[in-house]
Amino acid sequence: MKELYKYLQRFGLVFLITIPIIFLVMGESAVKTMLYKICLVAIGWGLAELIWVAGYKFLFGKAEDLSDEQKMPVMVFRGMLFAAIILALTLGL
């Protein structure tokens, strides 16, 4: 719960500042588009987590159990998987 509060405070404050500025400068459609893209990123993150758990976690195991030399390629692959899925959703592929 403490972590959730920390991230809400960190990113919520940014959104509270930027959304009114974007609304005033660019209009209502820009705010709608921005919120739509944020929702797509959240959906992409969740989908990437599901794909990771269902398809790859049993192959690599827990990251905490791996040594540093084994952990690096697994984390790079996971990051590329997440980035590819999020980009595919946000670009409409």
C-alpha cells in the first residue's frame, strides 16, 4: 500500500499539473487522446505480464534465483517483450 501511495503521489501530481495545461493549450480532444494512450499503455502492460507468466516464466524461473550473469539477458528479453507489446498497441498494429 505504501508503494501504491508513493507512485500515486509521484505520477498523480504530474497529471494534475499537465492535464489542465494541455486542455487550455490544445483543447479537449488532446486530453481525450492522451488519456486513451495512457489506457492503451496500461492494457499493454497487463497483456505483457500475462504473456510473460503464461509463456516464459516457467522457462526462466524466478529472477531472484538467477545469478547476475543469467539475470541480465532474461531482463533484457522481458523488457523487449514489454516494449514490443506496448508499442504494438499504442501504434495500432
